[in-house]
Amino acid sequence: MPKFTFNLPDIGEGIAEAEIVAWHVKVGDIISEDQPLADMMTDKATVEMESPVSGVVTKVAGEAGDVIAIGAMLVEIEVAGYASNEAAAAPKPAAAEPVLAAVVEDENPHAPEPEAEAVSDVKTSQSVASPPVQPVAPSAQGHEKVTASPAVRQRAKELGVDLTDVKAAGGHVRHSDLDAFLSYGTQMGYRPANTNARRADEAVKVIGMRRRIADNMAASKRHIPHFTYVEEIDVTAIEAMRGDLNANRGTKPKLTMLPMLIVAICKTIPQFPMINARFDDEAGVVTRHGAVHLGMATQTDTGLMVPVIRDAQDRNIWQLASEISRLAEAARSGSAKSEELSGSTLTITSLGPLGGIATTPVINRPEVAIIGPNKIVERPMFVGDNIEARKLMNLSISCDHRVVDGWDAASYVQALKKLIETPVLLFAD
């Protein structure tokens, strides 16, 4: 029977090979024309390969994580005589749909918890005693009822304790009885609520985006002597300005701190060209860029990606806010184009409210600096002779010490600080 060999096509200028990230077919599958075959990752983007013909898959090139050269066989497809196999390969009726529906229903976070989770073996058909003492269950060690106050029952529920296991005089469990049980609970096999049994070891192959990130970060730390400088910045005034702008934005996008910080970065860069640069260490050449093509570290389901805001210096805060939103969505959905994921001259990385006290971000090689704003906290500060509540944020910058001196990094952050703490200067010529 005739077979069609689908070779990996040229999927980008200068691309010599691509990694198999995921297979959508396997040997024996009946496929149709234009059906997805595999996801292939280059150093620029992930591309979905589609079948040019219909047929039966008879051979695939390796498994997820393998690297295939451009022009090499990716999939072999039998293009005739597969119709007779359709009956055998047709999917069986989904007889388990009711079970699946039950599972999905159980995953509803708003579904009420079964009473059995509060205290095991509760007999809901039994009568309830008058508060504050409520019956629990027949004792596991006898036939008398175990009683407890609502507070004790609630505490036992939160701890995952079965009150029938707690020894109590007269069968009435008090907090002291619960405390005694907790003290010796380990010997009795007690385990707190929500404590899972030990999970089995799991070997996870490092492939696709995760491997790309691992390689890039390892190369950055291996080749670049990092140093990090951190400064505290009072963002009270700029946060107030941001609130005023958002309250009067009309149809414009809502502002976060990020676009305002980017404006400050772009306004200070001309004084510190060594920050907005790329270092070709093999050629021994540092290129100081005139335009700010700002990389924006973005967390996605597959790992960290860095879409690029082109010519950030030419955009106002509203345009920056729109572009940030567009690029972040493109990165998370996997629709970002290769040119949107390369060519940055400086990167900013922010964890938002999770930003922590300070960070030491890793440089996005071959760039020479990366800026990391941390979370905003409110603390008392001396303002003149008075103590006031102020909003404060630490700002980190990591630099390549081969290109950027500590004095330069500190001076640059001080220039940023001046603009951020006096935000009217952001909009002054």
C-alpha cells in the first residue's frame, strides 16, 4: 500500500532543528487531512504540524523531547487501504458518561461537603440533643453516645479527628480530652486533616519550554557574573496618581504600576546607555541600543516566556497598558509570534502581589540587566518630624558585572527612584 512520508518542513529562517513537544497522534491512528500531528518547538516559538493527507499513521519519529532535523521524517502515513480499519478503530460508545458526570460534580468547589467529613460515621437519622451539647455517634468502644459542644465538634472537624476515637469521661468530649488525644495521637495513627499520604516518586522528563528555560538560565548563570542592587522606593504619590488616572480613564485600559514604571525606565535610559544593551561575549562587542525593546517576563502554563514591547520609549502609559495586556494574553494562549518573543534589549520581571521583599532576578542573556519590582507594602515612615503611613516598594536590578559597574547600576536606580517618587516628572518634557 502506498505510504506518504511527512518530513519536517522549514519552519523559520535559520532554523536547523526542532524539538518534539507533544504528539497528537500515534501509530495506528486514522487521521484526516489538516489534522494536527505534533507540536514542534524551535528556539523562537512552538509550531503545530498538520497532516497534508488522510490515512493511517504507520510510523512516528521519536517521542516528546527528541530533536528532529529540518527535512527529516516526522510521520509516515499509509494513504490507501485504511478504510477497512475504520470499524475496528472506531471509538467505542462512551458508556461511562454518568460516572464522569459524577466526578465533575464532585469537583464543584461550591458543592456542600458531605456530613461524614465533619465527623466520621455520623448517624444523621438520630435525633439531635438540645444545644450546647450535640450527640456524635455510638462509641467505637461501646454502645453509649459520644457528645460534644458545637465548638469541640467544629475543632475536631477542622483537625480531621473522629470523636469516637477520643476517650472522655462519661462519653462527653471536652477541649481538654481533644488536647490529650492530640498529644498522643501520633501513636494512635492520628493524622491531621488535609494531610495526604506520601505520594509515589514521579519522574518528569524536562522537555519543551521547560528545557528551553533550563538551558537559558543555566547559560546565563554560567556565563554572566551577576550582581543585584536593591533600593526602597516610596510609591505613595504614584499610586495616588494611578488611582486618579484609573478613575477618569473612560474607555482606556485600566492601569497597573507596570506601564508607569516602564515610562520611568524609558525616560532614564538615555542617561545610562550601558543598561539597555546586549553583550556578544564571543565577539567581545557590547551593543548599546537607542530604542528600548522591553522584554516582559510572563508566567504561562508551560513556563516563563518573555514577549517584547517594541519601541517602548515611543508609547504613552495607555498604549503600554494595552500592549502589556495583548502580549501577556498572546503568551499565555500560545498565539505569540516568534518576532514577539525575541529581540529584547532589557527585561522587566514582576511577581505582582507575590513579589516578596526583594528578588535577585536572572539576566535574560545576552542582555546585561533585568529589573524586578517587588510587592507594595504599607508601613509607617518618618516624614519630617511626623510619622505617616506610606506605600513602599523595593526595586531590584541584576546586572552583568562585565559590562555594568555597581556605581552605574545604583545611579540608574536612584534616577528611577526620583521619577517614581515625583511622578509628575513622568509626564514632563
